[in-house]
Amino acid sequence: MIIVNTDYISGKKLETLSLVRGSTVHSKNIGRDILSGLKTLVGGEIVDYTNMMNEARAIATKRMVEEAQQLGADAIVNVRYASSAIMQGAAEIIAYGTAVRFVEE
């Protein structure tokens, strides 16, 4: 599966199938949340949250690809990611794009 953030794939004619998306909601446990809160006092990267968001993006992407595969897509174009806070310490990540099929010329 080809995944790009452009609206084209060089050398390919595309047939649009449908919008596809994948999402997940992730949170850290309360103990790590407290330790991460202390990190904000001294500054720097909060590694636990970085890892959580990377994992969440990977899951959302996987779910988006699975939806595209069910449609018989060859690729997903215009891929975007968004996140939003659901509650303190929890975030939703969504990956979305347009599933396409390659057209023979």
C-alpha cells in the first residue's frame, strides 16, 4: 500500500474510491502521568507522551490502511493526521485520506 500526503502519485492515473480513516484513543497510566507532570517544571521532552503518540499514530495508520484494503485500494493519497484531547492525559489520534485504485492507461 502506497501512502502519500500529496494528491497524486507520479506516473499513475488514479480512480478515487472513498475517504478512509482510522483512529484510536490513548492515555498513560496515572503514575507516569504524575511523573510527566513533574517534567513540565524543568522542561524538556516528555518521552512517555512522545512514545504514546507515536504508537497511537501507528495504530490509526494501520486501521486506515485496513479500511482502504477492504475497498481494494492500491494507495491512499492526501493523508493527514489530527489529534484532540479527550480528557486530561488522553488523546484521540485520527489518520485520514483518500483511497485510490490505479487505472491502466
